[in-house]
Amino acid sequence: MVFSSPVFLFIFLTSVYILYRIIPTTTAKNILLLVFSIAFYTYGEPKAVVLMIISIFMNYFFGLAMKKENKMRKPVLAVSVTANLLMLGIFKYAGFGAQMLNKLPFVSVSIPQIALPIGISFYTFQAMSYVIDAYKDPKYIQKNLYKLALYITFFPQLVAGPIVKYYDFADQIDHRKCTPERTAQGMRRFITGLSKKLLIANTMALAADYVYALDTAELTLPLAWLGAVSYLFQIYFDFSGYSDMAIGLGAMFGFDFKENFNYPYISQSVQEFWRRWHISVSTWFKEYLYIPLGGNRKGKFRTSVNKIIVFFCTGLWHGASLNFIVWGLLNGAFLLLESAKIFNIQKLPRFFRHFYAVFVAIIAFVFFRAETLGDACRFIGKMFTPDFGSVGHTLFMSQLTPMYLMMLGAAIIFSMPVIRTFSEKIRTSGSAKAIGAAETVSYIVSLVLLALCIVTLSSSSYNPFIYFRF
């Protein structure tokens, strides 16, 4: 079940929210959210829910073993990390590992056909976060199983994040406020994300899917760039839209989730891009992998090795494919070049720094989108091969529909902090009348966007979601 579906919007969300407002106590509300969260996951993955429940019980007992008086707490921590990674490895990487082994001479192993459980990468990392946080500070040990289960299964961020670290969630389980103002703000944020997904991302996806489905011989330079740019905006508005919906849903039920995207396409370096892109994953790898490896405390060479390890794991986390590994390592390589001042981009004018960061993102995302490494290389080759054939021109122009051009313009505008800057100017103006008028207008616009989203849902069955792959 995806947030941008009629079943979720008109049945699931409506039901859980009405019941949530009726039930008086926090304990009962938590149990309600837990039941609906498990139902949410079961709707899409009825068999895989067993695996998630095993993960909950397993990490619950690992967490209980993190008491300071337990002399075995460190070995138990190692076992917990190994067990979680093993579970993730079996269900996500077993087939990929077998394929890699078969590339070796005189090796032939059968490739296991294991379906990838939706959201396993996200809830596994959250479960690991709990045990590690409990090891660092035993005050985070959760003795109530249902509370830990709520943290791991909470439906707004269950299948696609953002990854919520346990120490950010723990206090909110028992202490949170759900006021009408927060509910209204949460609904507005949810509608913003829904609009980004249905109106912008899905329109960009139509063009991207069309171009990437073409045979290499049919690709021309304009078509290749059209596909690459379309995917650049598709993946951003798809996933940032989903994150907005998750943050909005959390607010509706009284939970605060941290921002997951901060306008990454205004970056002026790859390093800045990764401070703004998929923040929850970046910070997770920083806190639970980069720093434990030694971070930048053990010399420049070790720091570089640690960064490469992190970006290798970041790429691999996104998918069991060489494409994702190359995507991660490519980003890591540019980040290292910047850190070593080999690319002294700070001396470049602002426009060129921005162009460079976006250019790297476009090229890197080709590896993210293409089916194979060879396809990605051939696609990039077409992006830099002068080829303006008449057939290619016809195919190119066929994609430039009024709807596409309008949403492309919206994508460019809303990938920049235009609304945020405007809102901040109004808030700092000190005029209560202006602030009130802006709030009213924002809610009116939200209602209009919601109506457009409903019309879109009723008239189209095309509703892909990129991060279900991970």
C-alpha cells in the first residue's frame, strides 16, 4: 500500500485517524497505531510480515541484554549487528552474491530466487539503531515489546523512511501532543508531498521510462539528456515527496520526524549535495559506520578509506546491483577529490560550482536508473555523442507535451527554496496580518492541490514508486 493510492487515502488513513482521535489514552493510541501499522505492511507483504515480526522479537531481546551490569553486552551487540545484517543479506543480496560468484572461473552456484521484502532495508536499519543506541546509553532499553514494535513498524516511515533513529523517537512514544494546529500543518505537509509525487514525479517518470526503454540505436543526444534530466527530477520529487508525506503523517499523530531532504539541487559541491540528499541515510551511515570506523581521527589516508567504505555501503544498501555500487563509489570519488582540493571548486564562480554539482548528480543517477552497468555506460556515451537524427528528433518532440513542460518548470522552481524564502520574509516582516493571510492562502492552495491529486488518481493508473526497489 502506497501513500499515493485511493485505498490508503480514503480507507486506511481515514479509519486510523478517526479512531486515533476518539481513543483517549496514549497507551491505547500506541496500540492502535501498532495494529494499523502491521495491517499496513501486511496489505502489501502478507508473507514478509513474519520476517518483520522476527526482527522485532530478535532485537527486543538483544536490547534487553544491553544493561550495563551485563558483561556480555559488547559480544551481544556484535551478534545483534551480525544477525541483522545476515537477515538483510539473505533476503536482499543472496541472488546478487551468487551472480558475482558465478563470474569467477570454475564456479557455478544456483541463484536463489528470493523475493525482496518491501522496506527491509529501512526497518532493519531502524532495529539496528535501537540496539546500538541502547548499548551506548542503557536508558534507551525498551522493556515494553509493543513500544519497540511501534518504533520499528510505524507505518508513516515503515517502507521508505525517513530512517528514524531510536533516540529521536523514544520519548515521543509516551510524550507527544496532537493539537488541531499540528494536525492541520501535518495535513498540509502530506498534501505537499502527495502533489510532488503525483503531479511532478509521475510526469517526469513517463518521459524517463520512455527514454530508458529505447534501444541504444534509437537514442540521440537530446533524447539521452531528456531521459537523464527527467529521472533527476523524478527521483527527487518521488522520494522527497514520500518523505514529506511521512513527516506530515507523523505530525498528524503527534510525532516529529527530522527533515530528509534540504533542496539538494542547489548544492555547489558533491559534499554539500550529500548533506542535503537523503539526510536520514547519510547521518545513519555517519553515526553507525563512519564514526565507529574511526571517522577522520586516524589520518588522511584512513579517513579516505573510511569514506570509500561508507559510500560503497551506501550504494550497496540502495540495491543489489553493480550499478548501485558504482553510483555510490562515483559520489565517494568526487567527494574525496573535493576534500583533497584536487577539485578546488571554491575558486570557481557560484554558477559553475552549482553546474558542477548538478552535472555529477545527473551522470551518477544514470547508473542508478539503468538496468545494467553496460546500459548505463552506453546511455552516458549517447549523452556526449553528437547525434541529432530526424527520427530521434521526432521521438524527442513527442515527449515535450504541455503537461511535461509545465511540470518540468514546476520541478525546476520547487527544487529551489522559493516558497521557504518567501515564507521566511513574511514571518520576519512582523506583520500579523500578512502572516495570517499567507497561512490562509497556503491552506487554500493545499486544498486545490489535493483536488488535482484526486483527479489525477481517478484518471490514471500510472503510479510507480522508485524506493519500493530498496
